Amino acid sequence: MSSIKQQVESQIVNLKWANQALYELTVDLNLLNAISNMTVNISAALEILSKQIKNSTDDNLVALLADSDTIEILDEIVDNDCISELENHFFTAIDNMENNIMGDFLSELIEKIELRYTALMSAIHELNALLNISLVR
């Protein structure tokens, strides 16, 4: 069985991959700025978290992360649910379109964004679950 530190490091790698996938899809697109900015904030939080983990041991890792502002930032991002506002914008735009091809395109785009967003939020939840299980031990 791997140590808690190894498990957390592995989950952070998963989080970084999920975050990068969403970032690449949304970067430099004005309508998707909120999502893109969120991924930048997550990236910064993960860098801080990685440094905290690197300088810790298994014994103090869980306590360190339990008090970490970075974990709180990730929790706030999950709670913010910025995808809902984006969906509302997209669906309003689709409803007002006469061109079905463009509406189909926007529907496909929002589906891709939702898939990546869901993967990212799941990775954050998995990290939190891992930390919560470790706190109970």
C-alpha cells in the first residue's frame, strides 16, 4: 500500500491533468474567460500545494493540508460552480439562433467543456476524500 503522501501526490497529478485539459479548451476565448481564469487559479493553488507536500512527511502531511488555505481555495472553486452560468449563456444563445448548425456546434462545445469540468471537479473531490479518510485514521 502506498503512503498517504504518495496517494496525495498521485491525486495532484490527476488534478493537474484534468485542469490542463480544461484550460486548453477555454484559454483565449472571451465567453469562456470565467472557466479559463478558474483553471489558472487552480494551477496556482496546485503549485503551492505541491510545494507544501514536498516539504512534509507522512506524519505531518494530513494536519498540514487540513489547515491549508490552498485546500480551502479548491473547495471554494468547487462550491462556486461557474459552469452553470456558462451553460445559461450558451443555452440562451442557442435558443436565439436561427442557424441549427451553429446551435449544434455550441451544444457540442458545452458538452466538451462540461466533461472536462466534471473530471476536474471529481479530481478535487477525490483529493478531499483522500484527506478526509486520512484525518479519520
